[in-house]
Amino acid sequence: MPAVRADGVAGPKGKATGSGFVIAARQVVTNAHVVEGCKKIDVTDRGPARVKALDAKNDLALLEVDAVMAPVATLSQTRLRQGDPVTVVGFPLRGLLAAGPQVTAGNATALAGLANNTAVIQISAPVQPGNSGGPVLDSSGNVVGVVASKLNVLRAAAITGDIAQNVNFAVAPSTLRGFLEANDVGYSAVPSTRNLGTADVADIGKRFTVVVECGGY
């Protein structure tokens, strides 16, 4: 069954934009497909960025900026369970929707993706073009994934005869941790012990979620 990336869209001044989140004082996580081939990368309000590491297979990229950024995201040390609530924060359809971060909520619907790919998880929180690279948060506001793609509903409908709803995919927490550790990123991780409402989780996520702009290919 086909999937399609939650790619960036043409944003201000013709730049393609995606999302990302601050993982360390000068480092941002996003998707590889958001920044691959970009001649110039900017993190909005933080300045120019450089690709420090890129994992095309797992669709992850680590960006580095000169500015010191705070606060940083925390990863969850608690195992994500199927059915757990999740919240997505990002900047979809930038230039069309409201300028600030957008928030959607859903659940972890499966702990694997297409063809039982355990490098990703399936979520029901809606995502749109421009959400790519944004964080998936649990009910404590800790990161449990990175938005990556969505089911290609038109091609799926041609196969199944039905329109699939809210079938979206994110890089799995174990995949994200492995990427960060392989690149010597000193990330923060804590147990998920709180049960916050979506609005409170969104308030946490909006503080470290950023726009990633690609200035041409």
C-alpha cells in the first residue's frame, strides 16, 4: 500500500517549508526529505542552519544553527503503547493557514507502519503538507515520534475501493533515539508520568517546534 510524505509546501518568498523541533541548544531534528538537496536552510527566528547528519533510510536529519535555543524537547523514557493519545505540533500549509503552529490530536494506532515496518509508528492525528519533521508528543508532552508521511489515499482507494481516513506515519521513538545516539547528541529523556490535556501538551510543544525553510534545490 503506498504512502506519501507530508512534504513541505511553498511558503513565504517561494521557500518550501517543513517543521522541526529543538533537541539541543544548537540542534534541530527534522525529516531528511525536508532538507535533502536544499541550497540554503533556515530555521525561522533562529537563522541559517547546516545539515550535521542525515539518515535518508529512516528519514531523519539533524540541523545545527549558531543561535542558542531554548527550551529543548524531551524524549519519553516510557514505552509507547498502542492506543496512547498523541498530539502533533507543526506548521502545515504555511502561507495558507494561520501563521503560528497548528495542533492536531489522535492516538498511536499501531506500533509499526506499512508492511510491519517497526522503524515507524502509525498515528491517527491528522497531518498536512508542511507537518513533516514536527514532533509527535505523548500526554506528558514528551516526544514519541517525528511526523514523516501519510497514506496515499487516492492510490489506496484505487486498490481497496474505499477512502482511508487518518492513516499517518511517524518515525518511531526507538529509531529517533538510535539516530541521536549515533550522532552523539546529548538529548534529554524523562519518564512520562503526567496525563495532561491536549491544550497543555500543545503549550509545551509549541515552545520548541520550529519552521524549517528550504531556499531552493
